Amino acid sequence: MTKKVLLIIVEGQTEQIILEDYLDAHFANSTIRFDVQREDILTKWDAHKRIPNIKNSVVRVIQSYLQKYKFLANDLTAVVHITDADGCFIAPECVKIDETIEQNLFYTEDAILVKSDKRKQQIEQRNDMKAKNARILIANDHFSINRMKVPYQLFYFSTNLEHVLWNERNEIPTEKMQKADEFMDNLSGTIEEYLSAYLPVSSELPYREKIKKSWSFLMEDCHSLQRGTNVPLLFEMIKTDVQ
């Protein structure tokens, strides 16, 4: 019997580096496949600078993957989607101008620092777009792909993956993959155990309640800038819904 495919949509290759081996080893009943976008589809404008329908965007990503690798919608057991929170739920006044920063954008525990008023407006617009799209995707537990109902769940790292793994919100992009490899080489336990320490809700709650509360927590105050993740629930989703 051919194993079904668990498709994991990620922004960058670092997510694949930290998750792939563990998922392959612990969930052998499914074929684990990563689709690396190399961009954030929750903040991607279309060619005419319009905000696309995020549900259609996700469906297109899934369909494109199926077409490229000659899979059918029926081959999918579920689709997992992982995004960086990027501070998208903070109030506009928490995006602050600081002309002394070296980068164009700098994340802190309670603010996003930018160099100019124009950049502040751009980041506020990005945050608004990403927050709205995240809320839409959270409300979807499946997508209809070629008339097949495929389970779907969005998960997050906050502020981003590097922040959760080695406590650096503002990592230099060219160093991410090397540091992810080094992190995994030096990890003493499992990645599931490590990430569970940053789950912002009680592990005793039922799965669905944990998902809901983990997102509600992220949307409060400046939590989308602070170190946390609900990716541990990805493992629970696979154990309960996929195996």
C-alpha cells in the first residue's frame, strides 16, 4: 500500500532542516514532503499591488506542488503550513521610527524599529495584511483541492524560527541555514521536546483548544514579537489525525 503524503508548506529551508529528519523517523506511515516557498505568501501582493485572496493563494501552492510532483489530491493526508509571526499582531504605535538602527527593520521584545515614516507605513500595512490573512487561514481546517477535502492547519514561530531556536530575532539571512545545521547537531533531546518548552498554552488541554488558545495568545499585546511557537501541536496533529 502506497503511503499518503503529508505536505508541509514553509517559508524557508531552515524549517525543513530542523523538522524533516524527526518527522521522517517518527511518522513512518506518511511520506513527509516539504514545499519551500522562499517567500511569505501571507504578505505577498499580486502583480497589480492588490491583496490576493489568501485561500486561493494556498490552494494554488498546493495544486502547483501536486502538478510538479505528479501527485493527486487523494494522495494527500493533510497539509501543514508554517509561518513566522513577524510581530504582525502588534498595535500600529508599536512600529517605531529609530534612525540610528543599522538595518531597515529591527525587531525587539515590544516594538518593530524602522528608519523612516515611509517604512513605518509599509510595515503597518504588511502587519495588517498578514494578521488578516492569518485569521482567515486559522478559521480553515481543510481546503477543497480538485474536489477532495484535505485537512489543513496553520502553525507559527514567533517572532520567527531563529528567535525560537537560538533566541535571535534579527538573524543575518545568509547565516540561517548554517546556524540551523549547528543547532540540530548540538541538540541533546528531540526537536519536539525542545519546541514544547515554548508552547504558550497548557499541554493538558485538548488539541483543538490548544490550537485556538495558542493563536489567541499570539494576537494579544506584543506576543507576536515574543519567543513562542505552536509548532509542537503539529506533531500532535499528525499523531491524532494522520497516523
